[in-house]
Amino acid sequence: MKVEIMDYCIRCGLCVEFYPTLFALNFVEDRIDVLPAAMQAEESVLRQVALDCAVGAISVKKGETK
Ligand code: SF4
């Protein structure tokens, strides 16, 4: 699965708090990093992760891992 954080992420930190093995706050770059484990996670988990983001900023797509 391909997981990306969209530019309109509001940096609320919810995804990092709920899924610390999948996402990390990058204070230096002021962004959310997608950790390697996110690419290996079950599709059902990733779909829930995407739904948990209040602004829909977590993109989950089938196919290439990046
Ligand atoms: S939950 Fe959504 S808006 Fe909040 S930090 Fe994560 S990607 Fe950004």
C-alpha cells in the first residue's frame, strides 16, 4: 500500500498518538513522517487510519509502496 500525508494536514498529531508505529512528528521539517511499517500494515488498518484523520489528510492507495 502507498501511504501519503497530504499538504493540508493540520499537524494535529492524532495519527502519531493513535498509531506511533506508523507515523512520527518531524519537528525539523514541520510535517508528519510515514514510517516504513505503514507500508507493510494491513489494508483494513490503513483504511481505519485514513478515516481517523479529521481532515482526510492520510491518503491510502493500493499499488506501489513509497
Ligand atoms: S491526523 Fe491527519 S491532520 Fe492530524 S497530524 Fe495526522 S495526517 Fe495530519
